[in-house]
Amino acid sequence: MSDPSGREQVYEIGSEPQVWGRGEDSDVILGSRSVTRHHMRIWAEDEAIMVEDLTGGKGLEVEGESVTGTFELEPGKEMTAGVFVFRVHGFKMETAVDAEPLEEKKPVPLL
């Protein structure tokens, strides 16, 4: 995410939805009156970043086009919320390492 001064911040997005906005009760506080108190909800789902517009269609654009509802923010695309610009740079997926090994099957003898 970058702000109007060009300062960039990197956030890790997990599977638990986060509310972003200027409200003090938002999970990520965006310090500008250009966004609403609860501007959007964002989370990772499979290998996608999902965004839900919480403004009623008045505050999110992807590649300059107004978006509403819930949508996928594709890597390389820019989303703006007020004065903030968001980009997906990649995915860091967790892998399960505590899975039980598969049972080894023994060959059946031929009669």
C-alpha cells in the first residue's frame, strides 16, 4: 500500500477477514478522511486476495474503474481507496507439515 507521500507499507493478508478504514475499531487504520470508518474487508482465500466494498459503491476502484460488492484483487492490478493505492505483490502460502505419512502397501504375492 502507498499513501500520497509515496510512503509504502507491506501487509500480510491472512484467511481471517480484516476491516480497513479510518475508524479506530478497524483492524488496519487508514489515517485519512478520504476513506470511510469501515471502508473495505480484505482476506486471502485459496490463492486469491478477496476484497469486499463496505462503502456502498462509493469508494473503491480497480484500474480506474469503480467496483462494488466482493471481488478478487488480481496480482499486478492497482486498487485505490481514497488517497491510498494497493497492489498484490505475491502469495506466501502456508503448507501443512504435520500430516501423517501414507501407509506403505506391501505387494500382494502372486499364486
